[in-house]
Amino acid sequence: MSHDKLPTDQPAVVTCGLPYANGSLHVGHLRTYVAGDLYSRALRRVGQQTAFVCGSDMHGTPVAVNAAREGVEPREFALEFHEQYRERFPQFNIEFDNYGHTDDETNTELTQEFVESWIDQDHIVEKEIQVAWDAEIEEPLPDRYVEGTCPYCGEKARGDECDEGCQRHLEPGEIENPTSVTTGNPAEYRTREHKFLRLSDFQEYLQGFLDRLEGTENARNQPREWIEGTLEDLCITRDMDWGIDYPGDDREDLVLYVWVDAPIEYVASTKQYAERAADYDWEQVWKVDGEEAHGTSWDDEWTDDSGEIVHIIGRDIIQHHCVFWPAMLRGAGYNEPRSVLATGFVGIDGKALSTSRNRAVWAEEYLDEGFHPDLFRYYIATGSGLENDVDFSWDRFAERVNGELVGNIGNFCYRALLFAQRNYDGTPDADVSDEVHERIEDAVDRFETAVAEYDVRDLGQIAVDLADFGNEYIQRHEPWNLVDDDPEQAAQVIRDCVQLTKACALLMQPVMPEKAAALWAQLDEDGAVDEPELDAALATPPADFGEPAELFTKVESETIEVLNEKLRERVAEASADDEEESDEESDDAVELDALEDGRIGFEQFQDIDMRVGEITAAEPIEDADELVRLEVDIGLETRQVVAGLKQLHDVDELPGTRVILLANMEKAELFGYESNGMVLAAGDEADLLTTHEDAALGTRVR
RNA sequence: AGCGGGAUGGGAUAGCCAGGAGAUUCCGGCGGGCUCAUAACCCGCAGACCGGUGGUUCAAAUCCACCUCCCGCUACCA
């Protein structure tokens, strides 16, 4: 039996992967939450009863370790981040119906119920395994926190994997001379008894589950190897005291593995929401037609009798959501996820985001720049397909905001409403043309299809595409001429444009809720923009409304220059710190960019005008950490160039240096100085290119 | 190593599951137009043998096989 198309009559829950209470949020995290928020709003838009829930992931070794390092209790440490997230999400218009955390009472109780259920159903086995311990402080160590020597290649290795040498996976106890990463104390392996969830009980069930699973393809395909191979038992306990106690075992310091209580927070958070929302039945969503149904098989009828569970996660945690989690649910007699949407990664300026290297754009930072959250939401949701990687760069951000939001949808709505208000005090009394009527219907259809197909990107794009049509339509009919020539026709065209604007407001609401509300208010519509059904896109707008305001503000290129510079400096600082710390591998371990695949023709090369020049003057630019203002004599003329050399060269020694100048580089303005050309230099150290003989100044470089 | 994903005009991105006329859109380039609108908007042009090699088919960016290069996953970090 196949699923009913979304929307269905059953309640739905949309969840996002839990943020781990161990650090601040950056644009990479935000992608998942924006997608979840957008999708849950879209589901409601098409009439699906939906809860959007999440919570902070509080337990686990890293929290315990970092808390200890700061000398605070793990709970206190994690709660601090929890509070930070809880405030941060709404600032991006990410509005969970419930945002809990894994250490709260609801989740603790529910998690223990799950485990008890597995015990009752005989899915738990006990086994003795080798666990690493810090021998001096008497603390257990995950293998990830153990380092030593690889028994195969002799390289330095981590306890679970020879990460720098032969890449081999290491079994617990294999590594030689083990020590603790955090304390440096010697580590030893001890035999401990632990509890395991017998995943093989669910092997057949999981195969069927994957066949039924909707969402992105990667979520279905990636776990296949595991599910069709041998499923190992999953160790669900840890030797530590930070976490949820394993029920029915007196042993102190035995808690559940965080990946047990973390996904259960999805259920707990839904339950907390239902306690406030009387019409929302959490059991109808999470259980099988509202009841627990035990066993290891699946009855296809249950699929349509139960609610719709939609998980949105990063693609690094697919196995947890498509193997462990459904087995956990089934083991407790619960419903299964209908779909898993696994998002690609977010890169920064074409490279991988890295918090350790500070190559990241932080959530707080974005807000501090004063950018509206809806701009980021649009950018990140429509930048590429959900399962593909997407790159964040300030340049691209400005380009897309200015082109697609300011120039296209913002401009269209503003010109349409302004024209209508000035000439008709609101919506002119005329009928919508067939063409526009159809166009809006198509957009509504496209919206409904995108919801059914989990096409987050398209959901974000529809309103902008409709506005794109609007601009073409208004241009084609030139109502500014018609007002005198053919008033009746003019009224009809403007009526069309106002209708298109109204449709835009409704259709853009999931991706840009605040901007949609503003537009809705400009139309002087009653109620909130997220209340009406989608077909309200064709309902007549108010006959009177006031003067509209511009919806979006242009991002200035000066702003972007400064942001780029900040990011560059930060990354440079972080890598400089790195080098100081790791004294061995500094100079010769320069990371080289891969060679470009694409070849360029001689003609293209001819377009590049490089000249021999000589620096005649150099002075540091105030307030800029790296920038230097140069005057470069290139024979024909002397150019002013701004270059990032301050920290790397002695500025006083620069005059007299012969350099190669890219003469037909676009002009740019940096810190108020025009830069007319670009001095060529190699790498992060800015090793200047020069000539070795005495080519005349101004000689072209070929 | 195994598995999964990717490679599309100068840059970015869609299309691929359900194969079919000129391959989408945005930025950039060139040439026009308009003036209601935020120097915005509209129209036109140039530019891609859809990573490579084979195969299936009347027809392949799309399906199949092999290859190259990138990225991710591989269970006791989350």
C-alpha cells in the first residue's frame, strides 16, 4: 500500500536534527532548521495539521568533557547553549511549536519507557566488551578520545581509526601505548558489561522500511549496505554519569548512549506540544493508529492509519535515522518515519566550513550585520537542491538578494501596489484576466506538488518566479501609457498586478514569513498571511490600501567587502594560531589547491593584461588589519592599488620592489580607497611576483 | 577498500527517478527598449559536443557498463 499524497487527514510532525549543546550555531546548522521551518509552514499552507518540534541534545561525552574543562556541571554547561539556541531560532523566524531538551523530564521518562519496552520484547542483550579508561582519574574514554600508535603502520593514531596513517579501522584494545586525548594520562582497557539493542531482530523490517521511506534519495540509498549486510548489535549504554540512567540496572554510572535519548526527544517534544495544543494527538502521530503495536513486522495498513513523521537532518546522520531510529521505534511498537530529508553540507566561499579553522559564518554574526533573517532563509533554501551541497559566500548572498529579492519580487510588488494606490487608491474595480488567473493557478499547483515531493527549493522559488512573470506582464502592457489611452484596460492590468502581488505574499510566506506578513499588511488584508487557504491567492484583494513601502533593501558592495575582509582575516588568524601550536608541520605542509580542470584558450589569456611595475609608494591603511595602499608605476601611468600585504611584508621596504600588476582587473573600493589593479602574489604568505632581469616598466607579461 | 552522492555555457544552478523538437534560471558579456518602479524593469544576441569511453533505443544530459576526478558514510564523538 502506498502513502496517501500529502496533505493527508492524519496529523504530521516535522522534526529537525537536534543541535548538540556544545557550541554556537553557524550557517551550516541553520540550513536544516530553515528547511524544516519552511517545510512545516508549507504543510500547514496546504491544510495539513502539523507540529514542528525540536530540542537540544544535552548528553554525551563532549559535553561532559568540555564542562569539566570549564569546571562546571555538564547540565549547567549544556543548558547555557540550550538557552542560546532557544533564543536564536526565532531570530531566524524558525518557530518550533515546541523546543525542549533531552535532559528534561518528558524525555527522560519516555526514553526509559522505550528501553523498558525493548527489554520486555526481548530485544536487549548483555555483553562484555573492552572499554578504554583513563587510569589516573578513573574515567571511561570513548575510543575517539584515545590516542596512541597504530599497530599496523606505526603512525600516530586515534583509538578507533588510524586517521593519519594507514586509515585502518582499529578495534578497541588494538592501539599501542594508548593515552587520553584530554588529560594525556595513560589509558588502559578494561572489561565491562554493556547493554545492546539486537538490531538483527529488525533486519527484515528495516529492508521493508527503506522501500517505503520517502524523502531524499541519499537517505534511502546510503543505509542499504548496512541493512542488507550483517547488522551488528547496537551498544546502548555508556560508563559515565552524565545521561539518562539505564532503567532496571542498579549499576551507578551506567547511562544510555546519547543516540538513544536524542531521537526520542522528537517524540517527547511532540508530546509536550500536545499538552498545550488540545486538538493535537501526539499518539496518533507516533504510535500505530494511536496504539502501541509490538512485533518485528509491519502491516501496510498501519502506514495510512498513522500520522506523518518527517525528519529533516544533515546527511552525516543518515544511518542513525534510517537504521537505528526505525529499529528503536519498531522495538517499542511505535510508528515509523514517513520520510527523511537529508541535507547536503554548507560550504563557505567554495571551501568546507570548519569551526576549528574559524572558516564559518555564525548565526549571531549574520544578525549583527543587520541583515533580515528572511534574506538568509531564501538564500539557503533555494541556493541548490536540498540534498546537494550549497555554498555560502557574501558575494553570492548580495548578488542574489539584490537581483532576485530587491530587483525582482520586491520591485514588482512595490511598483504594482504603488501604481494601484496612486491611481485607484487600492485594487481597481476590474476582473482578473484569464492569463493571470491561470498563471496563479499554476503557481498554486506547483506549490502543492512541491509539498508532496518534499521539494524545499521549489517551495522557496515559486513566489519569485511569479513576480518574474509579473514584471514581464506589467512591462508588456505598459499601464502607465494605458491610463490615458485606455483607462479600462489600464484598470484591468493593474488589477492583475495586485492579484499577482497577493499571490506572491501567500506563496512566499513559508520561506519569508516576515516579509510576506509585511506585504499582506500593505495590501490591507485582514488577519494573518498564514491563515487563509492557498486558493485565497485568487480572492479579490481589498479595494483600498495605503501607500506601499519597499519590501527589501539592497545590500551594498562596501558592506560585502568589509565582511569578506573580516572572514579572510579570521581564517588567516586561526591558521596562524594553528601553525604556532603545531610546530612540526608548518612550512612544508602548505595545503595546495587542486589544479583547475578547465583549460582556457589563448584568446582568453589574451584578455588578461599583466604589466611589469614598480612600487613607488606604500602606506598602511588605517583600521584595516592587512591592507596597504600602493602606488605602482607601470610605465604608461601610475596606479593606486590596495593590497593585503600589511602583516606579511615590511611596508617601508616595499617601495622600489618590482611587481607584476594585473592592469585590467575590475576597479574596487576598499576602506574608501580605489584599487585600480591587482598585484600578483603567491599563497597566504603573499609572496610577491617580480622580474629577474630588467624588463621595462609597462612591459606586458605573456 | 566497500558503499552512497556528484561532475551541465566564464561563474553558480535546474533538468535525470517516469528518455523525445531550439537544455532551465540567476550572475557576468554584448546590443536594444521602457520610464510606473529601489540605476530597478523588459526584449534580443553570443557562449555548453551536459566529466571520459562504450552500449541499449527510432531517440540519451536522462537508462546500462567501465574509467577519471571531487565529496560523504563505514556502527563504542555527536
